[in-house]
Amino acid sequence: MIDAAANENAVAPVSFWTRLNENRTVLGLWFMLPAAAFLLLFLAYPLGLGIWLSLTDARIGRAGEFIGIENFTWLWGDAVFWLSVFNTLLYTIVASVIKFAIGLYLALLLNNNIAFKAFIRAIVLLPFIVPTVLSAIAFWWIFDSQFSIISWALIELGIIEQNIDFLGTPNNARASVIFANIWRGVPFVAITLLAGLQTVPQSLYEAATIDGASKWAMFRHITYPLLTPIIAVVMTFSVLFTFTDFQLIYAMTRGGPVNATHLMATLSYQRAILGGNLGEGAAISTAMIPFLLSAIMFSWFGLQRRKWQQGESDD
Amino acid sequence: MTEVTLKSAKTREAVSDDSEGMDYLITRQSRFVTVYLPLILIMFVLLFPFYWMGTTSVKPNSELLDMSNHNPLWVSSPTFQHFEKLLFETEYPSWMWNTMLVAVVATFLSVVASVLAAYAIVRIKYKGAQTVGGLIFLAYLVPPSILFIPLSTVIFEYGLFDSPLALILSYPTILIPFSTWLLMGYFKTIPFELEECALIDGASRLQILVKIVLPLSVPGLISAGIFSFTLCWNEFIYALTFISTSSNKTVPVAVLSELVDGDVYHWGSLMAGALLGSVPVAIIYSFFVEHYVSSMTGAVKE
């Protein structure tokens, strides 16, 4: 035994370099290098820089000086900023709730035995696949003040007298962009929840049917509890992406009319890139972070609960 | 014996997904009202914008702007003038080329980096691998719309402004966290024994990765690849901020900024541009629907 070990040492004199590369930690570092380089240079560094910029008076083409929380105190008294916060919350809450309701409903519908199921599922995802800006342009045209197809159809049906100005008045514009967001988000919610539904064992429903449970009771006591973990994750993502949405608003309204659809992201673009006030724009972005953190916490606890429910150890 | 029964029970369970379940208790009429009718309604709303895009892009202008004499839902004299204008009078081909270049290269870089990172986290299990895995998940939750302002100053500092390289290098920050997370799930399912054998035979970690792990995780690679590709194609805010010359723009940005001149909206060519810009993604998607769905749901489930 000892002989064999000694022999091995004698046969293979390993250099320092080879031994170093056999060390798990060093080897791991080599493998992590490309991903870490990208994420540190283009994600972590800008994230920190953004917080720093929010504390300076930087403008485009001129490095700023440290001015403390002046940007934030200025924003605190800025009505447009508060309007954008209100818009963002309204947009996120209304769109997410409706996306969840319709998405869950659509998932339940697709979970039935229906003809051409795979084909329908593929078609349903289309709005999610197509680049958002391009579908937003289609909605821009659908909501056109003069040639809107919706106005035309409603007039033909005799429901309204004249064209609806979808993007021209504040509340109409808000409703229109929320509709477009829901249109794009429902497929994602529906397809991911459908995947969750398919993991619920059929035998539970069979047992419940034999016990005489109603459809609603089955949903309430079997489907919903087993689906909660996935719902938590899906909705966290949905809230996160809705809250930080930029392209849909930028393509459809650019924040108008009279800032009624400005979200925090579009406002920060307007102030920082178009207006040149990098510091102020960065302050708006930084103000979004607390909201994002709360969404992440929500997701975290959703995941924890799942592990606990399945009796898995925490790995 | 018990094994056999267990096995048959398992296959039955797997099959039960396609079987009728308890649905036979529901009559055909009520099924139509509760299932097919709402489904048709939702599908109509989801698909109508595409139909509307399509018909608008082949309508002559006279028909587009005259809704009283022409039924807007139908095209009476279809024309390709908008597509012709797009392809020969604008820089559309070069926008397409830019988008394709950026998407392909960024996807490739991200998948390579993600494969290495995911393998290291799942299999090499260096010190702190779990923590790094968690950090990468957190990186997935950092949205581009809070990064674009500082990132634009970084891009400027590195001298990358207005070059495709700015996008090629910044897109992986969106793609790597997602792909790594997805591939970690795939690598975990590959039996460790295979690697052990290779290790004993004297293979290096890199050889094991290339010759054993990668061939076994082709579906995962395809999923990560096509999902990344569609994300690149969809990306907007970085492309809007980091690129200023018209001929360097990507399709989503260019359609919005270059095809609208002043207050005159050329709806026909706008719709044609939007439609053409969606084609590459739609083609890839139609070939790999299953991979796409599995990557989307897989990433959420992990």
C-alpha cells in the first residue's frame, strides 16, 4: 500500500503549474473567467457607477462632482418625477394583476384536452417572441387617432359615433399602453403556468371527483396550492419586467400626452440621454432599486416556500 | 416483481397526461362554451395585431387612408411597394445585417462563457460555488433600464460608442445569467459516474466537458442559444443609447427612428419593416418551439 503510493509519486513528478491547475478552486476560477469578466465589467461596475453618478452633477461629456443627495432632494420636489412613480406603479399593478388573471385562465384552458394542443401553444407564444418594439409599432397603428381599426369597427357596429383618441388623452393613453403590455405578457404567464399545471398529478383530480368536489373546489384546494411556488416566481419576473419597461412606452407614446404615460425608465432616459443630465437620470434609476429589491425578496421567499413544501433540504 | 409493477405504474403516470382524465364527464356542448369559445376569443385578440400588420404592409396608400370606400379588414389590390421601398430606398438590409451580426456573436460568446461557468459551478464545485450561483441569479434580475445610463459612460470610456462591439459586449450581461442558470440545470442531470470514469482514465476537465458533457447536453445548448438569440433581437434600450449612426442601428431602433420622418407616418412601410424584422425570430422559433418552451419554463422552475 505504502509502496504503491511511493511508486506513484516517483513515476509522476508533477510541476507546480499542473498541481495548481488540479486544485478545484484554481480550476474553477479558470472556468469562471469569461463569464466573470463580462458580468464584472459590464454589469457590476456600471451598477456601482450608476449609484455614484446619482450623487454627482455629471452631464454628457463632463465628469461630475460629488454633490451628495442633491439630485434626490431635487427629485423629491419634482412633480413630473412623482407622476412617473405613480404611472409606474399603476402600470405595474394593473398590468400584472390582469396578466396573472388572464394568463392563469388561458393556462387552465390549454390544460384541457383540446384539438391541436401543441400547435395552439406555439401560436399563443407568438406575441412574446416578436420583438417588443415591432409589436408596439403595430399597436401604435391600431391606436391611431384617425385610422384606428378599433374605432372603425365600433363605428360600423354602431356602438360609438366618432373615433376614439386612444393615445391623445391621459387616461386613454394609459389604458392603451397597459393593454399592449398585457397583450405581450399574457403568453409568458400562460405558458409557464401551463408547464406547472402539467406537473400536478391527475390522480388527485380523480380522487376529488369521486369525493364529489366541484370544479371550483378542485381548483381552490388542489391546483392553486400546488401551483403557488411557480406563480410566485412567474409573477416576480412579470412584475420586474413590467416595472422596468421602457421600449413599449418609448415606441407608443414617448411618455406623452403631458407626461401621463412616463414611466421611471422613460423619464430617466429623457433626462439623462436627451437632456444630458446624467446625474439626475442616474438618480431616477437608483430610485427604482428599492422596488426591485422588494420584488427579489418576494421571489426568494417564494422559492424557499417551495423547498419547504416539497420537503427538500436546502442545497 | 415489485420493480416491474413500479415501472408499469410509472409509465401509466407518464401516459396519463395525454389520456382523457375525468373529462369524459363533461358534455360536448358545455365544453364548447367553457373551453373553446373563450380560447377562440383570446386567440383572436392575441393574433389580430399580426393580421393587421400583414394586411397593412401590402395595402397601397390610397386604400390605407380611405376607410369609407375600402373595407380595412381586406386588401383589394395587394402591392409590394412598401417592401420594395424598404429594401431599396432605405438602409434596411444593413440594419438586418447589424442585428444578425450582433445577435449571433453575442449569443455565441454568452453560450461559451455560460457553459464554462455552469460546468464549474455544478461539477468542479470550487469553494463558494453556491454563492456564485446565487449571485448569477441575482444578475439576471438586474434590468437593462437601470444600467443603461452608467453603461453609456463606460462604453464611451472604452471607446466603443457607435460600434457594433458596444452591443456585442454588453448583451452578454443579459444573456449569461439566464443561460448559466439553464445549463446548470442540464448539467446536474448528467450522471457524475461518466465523468468519474474519464477522470480515472486521465482526461482533463476541459476534455471531459467537450467530449462527454457537451454532447449529452445538446438540447440545453440549443435552448440557451435560441433564447439568447431572440433576446438579442428584442433588445432595444442599449441599441438606442449606444448607437447613433443610421447605418449602424439595429432593426428595432431603426424602424422606429428612421422610418418616421416628421409627422408623416408611412404606415405601410412601418408595418412592412416591423413584419420583416420579426421574420428571423419567427423562423427560428417555429423550428425550435419545444426547446424554446422548455428553456422558458425550465429557467423559471429551476
